Amino acid sequence: MELFWILLFSIVQPYAQGQGVYAPANAQIIHSGAACNVKDDNISERIYTIKEGDTLVLQCIVKGHPRPPVRWTKTAGSASDKFMETSIYNETLRIERILRVQGGRYYCKADNGVGVAAIKSIRVDVQYLDTPVLTVHQTISDVRGSYYQEKTVFLRCTVNSNPPARFIWKRGNTPIEQSKDNGVDIYEPLYTQGETKVLKLKNLRLKDFANYTCQVSVRNVCNIEDKSVTFRLTNGTTAPALRLSVNETLVVDPGRDVTMNCEVISGFPRPTVTWSRYPGALPLSAQVRGSALVLRAVTPADAGFYNCTAVNNVGNPARRNVNLVVRSMSNLTFQITPDSNKDSESIQMGRDLKLSCHVDATPQDKVNYTWYKNGAAVFNTETLILLRSDPDMAPGTSSLEIVDMKFRDLATYSCVASFPGSRVQELRVDVNVTQSSVIPPVLVVPPGGQVVSAREGGSAELVCLVADGKPRPPILWSRVDKDQLMPSGQAVVETRDGRLRLANISRDMMGPYRCQTAPYNGLNIKRREAQVQLNVQYPPMLDPVFQDVRSRNYQFVTLRCGVLRSSPPRLTNVRWYRNGELVRMPPLDPKDVPEYKFKLEPSNNGSYECRVSNAAGTSACTFDVSARPYDAEFYFDTPNPIRILKGNNYSFNLQWTQRDPEATDRIIGYWINVRKNKQNLLSKQIDLKGVEPVKGVLQSYAIADLRIPLSYEVRLAPITTYSIGDYVSRTIQYSEPYTYPRSSDHVCGFEDERICGFSQDRTDMFDWTRQNRLTQNPKRSPNTGPETDRSGTKEGYYMYIEASRPRAPGDKARLLSPLFNVTSVKGPKGSGRVPYCVSFYYHMKGKHIGTLNVLLRVRSIAYVDSVAWSKSSHQGPDWKKALFDISPSGPFQIMFEGIRDVGYEGDIAIDDVSITKGKCKQDNSVANSVLIGGSAKLHPQLLGSWTTFALLCFLHYR
């Protein structure tokens, strides 16, 4: 199923006859699709419903010239919500398999740069019904033995739906009625997620052990069927319980296979066991075998919290969690901290010294640190103090403090990190402690390296070197501006040699960079730091990059190429080229805006280029300079452009306006090409005969001898004395015209499948059917409907409504005429409106005949329907003629509405419809009146004159 809406933009601001340029105006929404339901929300908006999973089609039909482009946007629900832009920039928005989260307000915006843009909104309501969930509960205070041998049980049914669902509870196949069973309560609990109904079984009885069904319904909205869920309640029904086969925290070595079993120890019905992981999904190597989860060759990436859940919809789900920790170690670092109490930065005898060791590990608190001095294990003494977790350092850091350092303490110290009893390889770091091997670092930037220049897209190297110092610490790089990250996306980048290498340099990488000595793998003292400035060079940024310049021949043209930014700012060269050849010009002052002024002649039309250079490169402004005229702009809102010709041919009234006709040389005509399958069928010049096009004024040309029902491509280009403009193209398509002059040759007898441009209204319950004597169903309902069309021939067609099943009383079928554009604002003899005559034949035979209404639909900001003619009940076996006058106030349509009565013998038919300008010619064959239920009923707004009014009164009282 597809939901299809049309947004029709109407013109509410009239424009002068012949003026073609106008803005999109306020819009009206017309339903033209199979919506589940349509209801008015307020004066300007409707709510349209669609079933989840169906296809939504929103079409925005726009009037305006030049033809306005259309953009679709969406909000979640209200006008105050932030716009969420879509990528839809055409008239039709199509959403396949729509989801519930895609409901909301959709905006159609049309803007052609003339006047104010037109905006209209549509609210889309997505309908859905999920499968309900039924759970069984008992209050904890009632539990004393077996789960369901107590007094009170609660069956809770929850569902997500739109619109709200209706609940029906059944015991077995019998609906439960609270008023007829004192042992049950049915109520809606407060503060529940989704829609919930609770069935409370009080003082549990033997008959209460049964099958219970919760059935939910949205009353067949959008043809959504009811859904249900069933639960069997027995005296053995129990909630689930679980037991884990492993500890809740499980620490393993990488590469091991891990099996976690979640054993179900109770629960009826038999619970379903599922495994999940947080964060993320289960590893790809995970295998679920019944209630067990098996992980093959685990890695640190497999670590996390694993959850085992058992559900049987009784009570609350049973859950057990396992925190899986996979051992890992990396990045072992050391620090040498001189006596901090004495502000020392070097090793000095008689002062304290601290050696620290840290490793990044999982689990961090299970790491074992062992210290060695010249290969021998170190134990706590008065002068050597071991701290397994140093409170002054980062968590998980071990330190060895040397108190009152002596010459005997000068040695090589080693720190070994390991997991006892694990296969994870231990890590080791050696620190040589002597007065000559521990020296504070000196950080320097090489000469000329304080400022580094690089071209955009190239590479650069920023250098900070440790000129002196032992051990040599790593260098940490960051941006001086703390809000800016490094090009890698990190806040800090470590380099072992102090060289920061940058590739594919962009302008946002420009600025100062800070380099610092790291506090690890060296002396833990005040950091040394320096700065390096990165300058990014790029060619000049120019405006405009491209410009289309049009002018009359023999007039002066000035081309300007503005420099917006440049790095370096100094320009090295500015040159002008015409069609690739250098233009000789005096040298340009670098402070001036590059410009070129010349007289345009037929010989110097072409492409002009201004090339501006600096040390980083060259950029260019390009100008396409010519006296060629601008394109024509097709007009797509021509009323009734098609005329039927003899020999199965038709003509098309092509209309257009000329864009900026005074900008170039005088336009003397147009070249027009008519093509079919890329083959030229017509190529000729349209001569304007000295009449110059005026901006915004429509021009017309009738293209004749087109074959019905073919479509054609039309190409149009303006012509001046010196040149021809670019071709613009559009497709013209044949559609059945709806113009009925007084000649009977143009009465619509529905003989063609296109039924004269009539269309089925998509808001009704069923459609009108086209039929003749040869296509009648031999088993059709007797005693109703015509045998032939109005002319009495078996080949002649007519339109009718079929009253047989599945039609129901009150069902409506509507048939809409094409839209009539009222072009004149004055009627005959100075009257305010133009009269039209509506004439047709009707056939209403049968004892179950309902009503045939003819409605006048007038289009303005919103369309208005009014009954213009009506008949009800049996009218005899013959075709009868009806005609009446209308005086519409604007563009209008005629609607034939057939309404089914109580039985199947109620077929209604119409034939030979005509709508002509001017009043009807009265005759005695018809009661030229507006009839309702067999009596004349007056519609003053439709009467052509007081004479007709008096005649109707006479007929009524006679």
C-alpha cells in the first residue's frame, strides 16, 4: 500500500494578463491517496495516517514562474522542534517501508526567488501494533510455599501500539467479564511503560488454573489485524532461578578457551536462557550451547560484563553477571625522582632518591613488582624502602626509595612486572644510577626551526631535541591552544626522537605547537618545554571563481577578481587571459583589486581568466563573457494547453518568458525544435516581427500536428542579431482536454479509456466503473442499472456505480472532472461571475436506489464543495437528462457522487456529460431545477437570474 498526498500551491495574488512571473503562494493540501484515515487537526493542517511498513509518497505540486524548486524538511512533532534536513530537493518525497520513528511533521518549501517562499506542512501518523507480552506475578508478601498455591495472582499484558489498543482477556476461549466474575479484577496500572492491562485473580480457585489469552486490537485501523498471546497457568508455575558455574569475576590468560554455564535450577514453564555482553555485542567467536557460553582463544578485546538471563514470563527474569577480565601488560615506564624536599634535579650523595616503576595492566591491582640491585633481589632495609603501591604516584606504581644515598647505592636497578602464576610474559626495565648517568635534560629547537612553513597538502617536520640529559626522556607534543587537538585527534602525541611528522597539511593545522619533556623514562623534575610555529601556505582565495557575464555588444564591460585571503599575503603575479591567450596590460599595483575593462564586440566574446599567484601557487577567476541572450524559461501552468485536431492529432500551446531580455542584444526570434526519440520532427525560427520580449510577459506558440497520445521533447533557444542562446528543453505530454463548446461533438460519452480527463476521488469508499453492453457481467444484479448507454447502442460506454457486495449502506463513490480555470472576471451584462451550463444524462432504476449528488468544488486557498444538484430513489427505467447553471467564483471542478442505499438493486449511471460556458438553454424536456429527494430545492448561489428563481418556485408549488 502507498500513502500519496498532493500539496497544491494556489495563486492568491492575481497578476496582470500575460505577466508570467509570480511567486509561490500559500498552499492547500489535497488528499489524493489511500490513507488509512484523514482528520482535520486545524484550519491549515490535516493528520494523515499510514501503516508501519507501507510506502509513503508526499507530492508537492507547485505553481509559480520561474518554476520553483521544492525542498522537503522534517521535524519530530511540533513546530518548535529543530529542523532535520533531508536530502530531498524535488517535488516527490518517497519513504519505502516507513518506520514509526519517521512519523511527524513534514514541510514542503517552494521558492523561486520571487516574493515570499511558500511553505506547507503535513503531519504523518504511523500506525502499528506489536505482539503483546504477557507476564505473571505475585506479591512477595503472599509467597509462603509453592509459587502459585497462594491466594492472589496478577497477569500483566503490555503492548506498544498507535492508536491505543483495546484489550480482551479470555479464559480458554471465553471472554472474561469482570461484572460476571467476582473472582477477577481488570484494571490499568499507573506508571507503566507502554499500554498495560492487569488481570487479577483473587482467592485462586481450581477453575483459575487454565489457559489465559490477552488479545489486543486497534479496531482494524489501516487493516492491522488483532494480535494475542496465551499463557497456561498451573499449580506448578514457578519463576526462573539460575546458578553460575564460574565466579562472578573471572580472570583468565589470553589465548584460553572460556566456558561459562548458566544452569537453570527452577522455573515452569521451562525458561529460555540468553547471553548478552556489555559493552558491545558478543564476540564473533562466541558460541551459545544451550545455557552455556563458550569463548574460543580469548583476547583482551573479549573482556567485559557477560549477562545470563532466564525468562519464562513468570515473575521477574533471573539474571547472573560475569565480569570477564583478560590479563594484559604493556608500556612499562620508570621515573627517577631526586630529593623533592631539597628541590634537587640531580643525584647527590647524602640525599634521598626515589626510583618508580609503572606498567599498564589488566587487572592493575594483580600486578606483582620485583626490584633487583645489580641482579640481586632487593628487600626492605633501613636505607632501601619498597613501596608496592606508591601513594604519591599514579595508581599501580611501585617505588624503591633510597634513603641518605651512599656510594654503595650507585648501581643498576631493575624493575620486573609480572602476573604470578600466569603465562603472560613479564616486563623488565633497567635503570643505571650513577652521578654521570643521571643528568637533567636540556630542550632546544634547532636554528631556524622556530617557524616552519609548509604548503597546503604537503608535509612538514617540527623538531624539539634533547641536547643534553641522561636518560633521554620522550618528547610530548600538543597544541598551545588547549581547545585544539593534534592532527591525529589526540590531545598529546609522544615522539621518541622529538620529531613530529605531519602529512597532508591543511589550513586548520596552522598555529603554535608545544613540545615538553615527558615525566617518565627519565628524571621526574620540572618539565622543559619550547614552542614551534607552523605556517601553512596556500594559493590566493579568489572571488568569483566563475561568473557568467552578459552584455550588449559595443558596451564596456569591467571584470573584477577579488583576493579574499592569501598565505603568504604578498602577490607575485597577476595576468589576464582571453581564450587562453595572454592579454597585454600595464603592471598591476599589488594593493589594487585585479580588474580588466574593455569594449565588448562580436570578435572578443569568450572565456576570460585572471590568474593570481603567490609563493604557494596560482588561483584563477574565470569569466564567460558574451552577448548571447539568457535562456528562455518555460511556463508550466498554462490552462488547457491542448486542442484536439482532425486525424487523431492535437496541438499544444507552448508558453514561456524570457530571462533578462534587456541584458543583451535585442532578441529577434526563437529557434524551436520538436523531437521524438532524438529525431527532429520540427525545426524552425519563430519570428517576433519586431516585438521585443518584455521581462515577465508570457509568449506563446502553438505546436500543431502532434499525434495522439504521443509525448514530445521541445527545445527552445533565443536568437539575436549576432548570436543564438542555449537551448532549454521540456517534455509535453498528451492528456485528455476538457473543453466543451456548445457543439454536441464535444460531449463526453466516456468512449475513451481516458474518460475525458475525469478522475476517481481517492477519499471515497469505492470507484465509478466504465462499462458498455458488451462488457456487462452476465450475472449482474437484475432489475437495476441500464441495458445500454444513453444512445441505445451496445458499443457505447457509460459510468456507473455497482451496489452489490462488498458495498455497504452509505458507501460513496466520487468522480471528479478536470480543473476549469476561470479566466474572465466579468459575466454577461456586467454580472460578477461567468455562468457555466452543466448537462448530463442519468439512470436510476431499482428499489434500492440511493442518492446521486452533483457537487461544485471551487478552488481558492482551500477548496469548498457545495451541492448543485441531487436526486434520490427510483426514477424509472429510462435515461433522463439534467442541466443546471453554475456561477463559480474561481477555478472549479464538477463532482458526481453516488451513495449506496440499503440493498444491491441500487446501480446508478451517468452519460454524455458536458460543461459549457454560458447559461443553459431551457426546454420542456427537463425540469431545469435543483432537485433533492424528488422535490425542487433552491440553491440561490447557483441561479443565473431572478427569472430562473421564479420558475423554480412555480415548479415547486405546482
